[in-house]
Amino acid sequence: MIIPASHVDLLDSKALANVATIGPDGAPQNNPVWFGWDGTHVLFSQTTGRQKYRNLQADPHVALAIVDAANPYRYLEIRGVVAEIVDDEGNAFIDSMAQKYIDQPQYPWHQPGDHRVIVKVLPGATTQMG
């Protein structure tokens, strides 16, 4: 397992993952997202109209950092590639993230016409501090 045992708890936490992608001009783009962990992949939701989705279509390399809310000097950085992007059928994944993060059974900010996908990131390298 590439995730160190000392930091695997962060993958089950309610911390946000700050996900960085590379934009069309070569500049990094970074923003926090809700995430899940399936034991192999870090998963996050994205709408297909967003820049991050377009960035991943062009370059599947990502870096993400998860900071321990109880100790901001303890974090896990994961560098990897998008292994797969799949439809979020019936918004099941984003709804599960709403349950995890805001204790609501459905994602409350869904907009008509939004097409959600699940981005599955396969870790390739990790660093951890603290």
C-alpha cells in the first residue's frame, strides 16, 4: 500500500482534499473538494462544465493534499493520475459526500443540467509530514 499506515486515517476524515490540476496554459489550478477513499483510489465529484474537468481531460496528472484538522502540520500529499472518470449515476456519490460532510442525505446545491462524474485518482507517490 502506497498510503503510509501513519496517515491512512486522514483518508477517512472529514478533511477537505486540495486538488491541483494543470490548466491549458500550463499553470496549476488548485481548489478544495470533498473526497472519498475506496481503499485504492481517492474519489471526488466534479461537474463536466468545470475547468478542473477540462484540465483532467487534457492531462490526468493530479496532486492533492489532505491536512489534519487537529494538527495543521500533519498532512498527506498524494501525487497520482486519474485512473477513470465515470458517471455519478443518480448523483449517488455526491449525495454520499453530502452525508459525510454536511450530514444531509442529498447534495443541496445541485443545479438543473449539471452532469456529475466521479474522478478516481490512483496514488503514485505520497509524502507525509507530522
